[in-house]
Amino acid sequence: MYIVVEGDDPGFDTFVNGRALARNEDAVERMARRLGVRPLIDFFSADQNSMALLVEEGAGDAALLDKLPPPQWYAGLEGLASVGPLLQAMQAEPQQLGTDGLLLCEELEEFHTVLQKTADRGLRWHLAVSWR
């Protein structure tokens, strides 16, 4: 799972390591719902090129590529409203999601940093997924 910021160059590094978040997506979604925040996967969106790459990687249905809606973009503050409480919960009790707890904290901190920079600059973002 990674963040895509709208535009060619937002002026900051958007790299986030979302491997532990992807591995634990179901548990993170349940946690988000318990906390009353929007699950991260709700911010997923992709354009035709991104989805074509996913199909090449073995995920998705090539027949659906022509039926994709346009990419959806979200305000940085929307993402922070989810990531902030998730990060606080994980920092308070990192072992709650097992052995990946510390990695999840690190990744949520990266997400928080990128989303804060996105919000500070008035940019939009969405979540993307790579199967590699």
C-alpha cells in the first residue's frame, strides 16, 4: 500500500513503506472501525495505467479496465483523520496486531508525515496497491 499525491511533483518525498499495512489490512480495517474512523482501504483509487499494472502482476480482471471510474482524490486532512487515531492506538499498544506491531507503527508514522505535508500544501491523494 502506498500514497499517490496528485500532480507530477508535490515538492516532497511521498515514499511510504506499506507492506505491513497491506499484510495486516483486514486487522487494520477492523481497528479503524472500532475506533470509528474510515478504514485506509476506503481511500484506494487507481487510474487505468495503475490497474493495468495490477492485472499484469496477477491481480484483478482485465475485462474491467475499460469500466473503471476516474481516479478519486482525497484531501490530506481526510487521511489524517484515519491515520492519526490508528497511529495513536498502535503506539499505545503495538503488540495488539501481533509481531508486525512495531512495523505498523513505523508505516503509520510515514503515512502521517506524507499526509501532513499533503494537507499543508493543499494537495490531494489516494491510496494505491502494488502486489510486488
